[in-house]
Amino acid sequence: MIEAALLGTSGMMPLPNRYLASFALRLNGKLLLIDCGEGTQVTHKLLGWGFRNIEVICFTHFHADHISGLAGLLLTIGNSEREEPVTLIGPAGLEFIVRSLLVIAPELPFDIEFIELAQGGDRFKHMSVSGFDISACLVNHGITCYAYSVQLDRQGKFDADRAKAQNIPVKLWSHLQKGEEVLYDGKVLTPDTVLGPARKGLKISYCTDTRPASYLADFVRDSDLFVCEGLYGEDDKLEKAASHRHMIFSEAARIAKDANAGELWLTHFSPAMTNPREFLPYARNIFPNSYTGYDRKNKTFRFSEE
Ligand SMILES: [Zn+2]
Ligand SMILES: [Zn+2]
């Protein structure tokens, strides 16, 4: 299972009760955050998932509403007595920007490891960091910006009949079941000898800020949860959204539909939009399983039953 929580749902400027962009995932007790707008540590504290286990923070881009909360958050992680390194992932220039912010947070008790997504490289990148299987996709926002997906694979079912047929002792079954190789009778046994085909895992995608693009549906294909920006709700705000390289609700819903997503959570609302729910029909007309996000909206996603 994997838990997902919107920490902040405001774009550009925070409001009372609506912090700036940030999203959290929890997997096996470890946390991955995407974006860290001003106030992220306050809303994270309210969510109650703790600071000590924040392993990875990914950045979509370097507009202030997505990174201005980082220095304070790192200080608070430091106060949680964390000593293990924290990995930061983001566009090229990440280390320079973070080192600049660290001038006001100079004495952290942990190291920071940087993964910069190379400029001019491939549109899609994949990496495995601290137990998280992370993909990044370059999007279209005027400055370098990435969408992210986190995937949790699920191995095939253990086939006891196959194990018996190969005379594999029962005491080795649990290792193979966990995906480990074992040595038996001078031979290496691999899990694929006793496991069925891989089953559908979980995928959670997060995409802000960008204009729609044809490759986005492929990138977020079959996501159980697709979190996507909707700076404005109404269709007649399209021109305004496009001029700022953002989306309206119906554009996000179109991507969710094309991608066969499980559900869509809209986020990154314009501060002028005081009640995003009012505009939800613009999304639901296209993709019925659309929801407007709100700070600390969260849900646990589990593997589907066989
Ligand atoms: Zn933004
Ligand atoms: Zn932006």
C-alpha cells in the first residue's frame, strides 16, 4: 500500500487554510515529498506524518511557490534528530539554489544528496531512490519543469505447486516469495521459478505546473491517482491559463481520461478561486472521477484484489 496526501493546494500565493504546492507519499514508513512551497512544514505538521522519515524531496521547478518552504523544512527535519542523508531531486541548478537557501540553515545534522535532472537530456527519466521507484517527465511551463510518477510494483503470486514439483524445501519458500534468490543443492534458485506473472502494482502521478501535452497521458498512464494542476476552473479562463503556461480543470480532466487514471485530484488553485468545488463540473463532465484537492486531503491506495 501507499498513502498519498496533498499538503498544500494553492498556486502562486498561500491563503489562510490553503498552503502552497506540496504533496507527500508514504511507503513502508518512509516519506517522499514533491514540492515544498512556503508553509509546507506547518501543513505537514498538521498532517502528522512526522519529519524524521522524510527521505526524498522532488522539485517540479524553481518558481518560489514550489520551493520557498525548503529552508524551514530542512531545519525542522534537523530538529527531528535525523542524521541519515536526505535526497533532493530536481531540475539542473538544484544544488546551487539549495546551497544558497542553506546560508540561512547552515548547520543541519544530516547530509543532502542531490540528483539533478540533466538539462537537454531525455524527456523521461527513471530512478530508484530510498526504496521509491521514481519517474520524471519534462513538461511545458516556460522554465524547466518536471512531472513525477512513483510506482510500486507487485510481484506475481507464489505457486506452491511449482515449488513442490521442483522439490524446493518449504523452508526456502518464504525467501523466494519475498523475491530473494536462494542457494540450494549447489544451484541458485531465482524467484521467477516459483512466482507467477507480475500483477498490477500502484502508480501515483503528480503534475504541476504545465500546459497539456500529448506525452503527458502516456507518462501518467493507468495511474491509480493523478494529481494535476488546475489553476482556473472555468473553460473561459483558458486563454489566461495558457498565457501563464498553466491548465484549466477541463484540460486536467482530459489528460486523466486519456491516461485511464483511477482518480484525479485537482490542485494548485489560483488564489482568486476561493471555492474550487464550484467549478468541479467542468472536470467531471469529462472525467467523472475528478475531485478538487484541499490541504491534507489524503487516501491509502492498496493493491487490487486478485
Ligand atoms: Zn506554481
Ligand atoms: Zn510555476
